[in-house]
Amino acid sequence: MINQSSSRLKHLLDSKPLLLPNLRTTKMNDDVLAIAVSPDAKYIAAALLDCTVKVFFMDSLKFFISLYGHKLPVLCMDISSNGDLIVTGSADKKLKIWGLDIGDCHKSIFAHANSVTSVQFVRNTYYMFSVRKDRLVKYWDADKFELLLTLEGHHADVWCLAISNRGDFIVTGSHDRSIRRWDRIEGPFFIEVLSCL
């Protein structure tokens, strides 16, 4: 056991240090609040304090399109697996679903009773989850623009969420000092309010 640990330590000492050089820099005209990269690494989106989202080509950082329409700053966003859609969540309590081809707003949804703090697509789908300071977790169909499910269980603001690669469960984190795991169960699906135990 000691020999194995010693060889690992020797390997770490002999290996080259990780270098992350800064290859490109683009100056923004305001503070950057959130960043999203498309899964194919074609685009990078930056949410600015001026309530806009600027989209750039990843390889050159050349400007592509600007998304504007939120009344308050965008706090979170995500890009669909196929790179067709971007969803933005804002302090204005709205989710906006945009096409990344020309930057048109497909739908603006009054989503929560307070600021949207995190939003994420389920991998390889147009389904998405959003969380906000209103303690709720919401599940949406971004293709039909429908609310499918509302999950209750947190006792304070929900700040973040993560979705498993297979989309079979999500984890949420809250100001109530808890993380909660929400599992998908097989069977008929009815649109209703569910609670986390």
C-alpha cells in the first residue's frame, strides 16, 4: 500500500503542471452576470448588467447577435443540446426562450413570483427546469411553452439546480441549508403540483 502511494506521489511530482493560457479576450460594455456555452462549442453567450445577452462565436469571439427584451438583468441561462434554443431567466421574474439562429424571442413566460436564479435544459430535449426565490422548482416544455409540473419542498429561496446526464433526477440547493434530490418515476404523467419528502 505504501509503495502504491509513493508511486502516485512520484507521478504527480513528475507530471507537468496544468497550464491554462488566456487565448482571447473581448471587452464588454457592462458587468457580466452569467455565461453559457453551446454544447457544440460554437457559441458563447454573456448576460450583461444592461439586461441584454450578447452571443459571440466561440472560436473568434466575434459578435453574432444581441438578445434584448428583459426589463431587469438576466441572472441565468442555458443552451439546448442541439444549440437551437437559449433560455434566459431574469430578475424580472420571466423566462424567455430564444432561437439562436436569428435571436428571435419565441416566448416570454411570467414564470415565478420572484427572480429566476437558475434554469437548465434536460439533455437532448426541449424540457427545462427553473428555480427562483419563491421556493419553487418548475418543469417546463420549451417547445410548447407549457408549465408541466411544480415541485414544492424547500422552505426558503432556491438558488441552484443540476440535472443528471440521463435526466432521471435533479438536485436543487436552497437558502434553507438543504439540497434536495427529485427523482423521475415511471408511469403515467399528469400535470399537477408534487411535493418532495
